[in-house]
Amino acid sequence: MRPPSTPRRRPAFVEPVQAASVLVDEEDVRVAIVLPAYNEEQTIAATVAEFHAAIPDATIVVVDNNSTDATRAKALEAFAAIGGKGLLLTESRQGKGYAVRRALARVLADVYLLADADLTYPADRALDLIRPVVRDEADMVVGNRLAHGRYAAENKRRFHSFGNKLVRGMINRLWGAHLGDIMSGYRALSSTFIAGYPMLVYGFEIETDMTMHALDKRLRVQEIPVEYRDRPSGSTSKLRTFDDGRHVLASLVALVRHYRPLLFFGGLGAILGIAGLITAIPVMTDWIDFGYIYHLPLAVLSTGIEIVALLSFGIGLILDSVVHLERMAYELDALARHQQ
């Protein structure tokens, strides 16, 4: 006889963790400080200590993003040094977006403060970022590293700064905004922002994605100048200028396609329409001069290009209507959440 099979044990449901309450401007709010960390053994302890000193009652959440060094051990030591007021999470999928998503799904808070674990952002400005959210003046507050020129002076990656300017200019122009720092990793988010934010990116493009979501959904965004510091000696940046830049630009193109489909597909249709007209010049010249088309292959090609151009424009119109309906659904859902 076959031995009876052992029933598989179902994994236990993990209850969300409630962030600790903090008194901010006489308001009692739950605050979670989220620190994604990948091989940050040199800086994680000091980062935890600085944010604990800035907001002693807040819950500090370190997300170990598949580190291969002593990041986990250093984080646990730092938590012990501040009286155990911390939570260590693990996210094996590589990418800052995955790490942040893990923290937001695991911890319940009224305000989430996102920062890097590399000592580059000033912890003593944490309350300045949180206060507009607590006062219901903003849904997202961004620490602007570029306001005083300190980032340009400290940052040694010229192409990284160029990419930052390029992305900022494109987003401000497309959305009619006037933001100074699109890609800052130092930002405070309200629970309302998190409740309606679908996090679909996985890498360093998460900051760009958050900004575009806020602009598209007409959420309130504030910027506060902060003093950027370069990494301390011995700490290595995880940014890869060209690879990360490629991901950010690809994400930006995809987001324009998703949020502004008429602009994307209409622009593509216009380019194809012009190309089709240029291709058709010899064909039209034949017809005008001889009343006969000698460039038959060009006639077929130009006709095909123009058909694709019309199709692209039609797709843009249809998707633009879909996006409009999605915005309506988001607004109705947000209104329903506010009235609960």
C-alpha cells in the first residue's frame, strides 16, 4: 500500500505591522521611515541612528534587498542600539521598486518617509518633509537636492546629472509642472497616495513613476530644499549611470504611452504621415508630369505608411478615451475613500 500523503502545510498569514505613533504639530500620526538597503554595511547603522535621532518614536523599516555583505547584521545591531524600534524586512528580488513595494505592503502608516540607506539625505529634515502631509497640505513632499546647487557640487557622475535634467525637462513640459527634482529618493507620502498608487516599476525609476502618477492624478506635490551629501569614503554607489538611465528613459517613454496615449500614438502617426508624404513625392511627380505612375513600389509603400499612420492616430484616440475613463474611476474611488 502507498503511505498516506502528508497534507501540505499552508503558510501562515502575515499580519501587517502598525507603524508607531508620532506627535507632529499636536497630531498623533503613524510614521514609517522606509530605508531600502543593498550592500550598505558601511552606512546602514549611521543612517538608522540619524533618523532615530530626528524622529525617535517613528518605526524605521530597513528592507534588505538581497544584500551579500553584513547589511542585515549591521541593521539588527542598529535596532538594538535604539531600543528595538525597527523592523527588518527581506526582499530577494533585486530592485529598489521591489524593496519599497515590500515595505509599503507590510507596514501600515499614515505617513511614509522614503530615503536611501547611504547617508546622502539629511535626517534632520525629516520632520520638514512630513509636516505638509500631516497638515493635509500635500499628498507627496519631495526633498529637492538641486535647489542650492549642492547636488551638482557633490555628485561626481556628470551623465547622471544630465539625465536628471533631461527627464525633469520632459516631465515638466508634458505635464505643465514646475518641479525642480524629479528623481529625488527623499520623499514623504501620505496613506492616500499609497492607497491609489499602482507600483509597477522595479528599479531606480520608481521616483520618476511616483512623480508622474502624482501629476497625472492631480495630487498635491510640494518640494522642500534639502542638503545633499555625497557618500562617505568606503561606500560604493549602486547607481549605474547608463544602465539605470536607460531604464529611466524606457520607463518614461512607457509612462507617456500609458498616461498620454494620444500624444504618443498621435506623434507617431504624424511622423509616419510625413514619411509617407515624402515617399510619395516621386509618385505624385509621375502623375503630374506623365499622368502615369512609374514608381509603383513607392506608391504601394507610401500608401501602406499612410494607412499605418491613420491607424496609429486612431489607436491614440481610443486609448485616450480609455485613460479618461480610468481617471474618472480613480476620482470617484478617491472621493469614496475620503467620505468613509
